[in-house]
Amino acid sequence: MTVTTIEGSVGSFVEEAFLAGEETSDLEDSTDLVAIGVVDSINVLQLVEFLEETYDILLEPEDLPRLTSVKNIAQVVRDKMGG
């Protein structure tokens, strides 16, 4: 699975789960979702659950600080998948 494919899936999840009904055209894969308040301490739990179930991976506490943008999240997933 490519990083681009993962980015698409993660981006769709973020838009549907955290930004439903909001304008998202300004968001890029490199946008810091934590800095703009999209991903917070509660939403990160939903994000982790999505990633673990969708990609059959196990995220560790040390992975959480890297879950800041769609691009970074996709790279974490690829790393966990051995790619």
C-alpha cells in the first residue's frame, strides 16, 4: 500500500469524523491538524482506533506525537506496516 493511498484514506476519515460540514479546501496533507484544533486529546483516540482497525497495526504511545498531519500519519502507518 502506498503512502498516497493511505493519505487519501486518512484524509477522508479526518474530514468525515472531525470536519463534517466544514470547509476543507484549505487543508493540505501537510497541514498541522493539532495546531489548528482538528485533532485533540479526544479525537486522537478515534484516529488511533481507525488506524489500528483499518491497517491492522498497533500504535505505541511514542507514535502519538507524530500524528499531526495527514502526511505524517500516513508515514507512521507505512512504518508500522513495515514499509
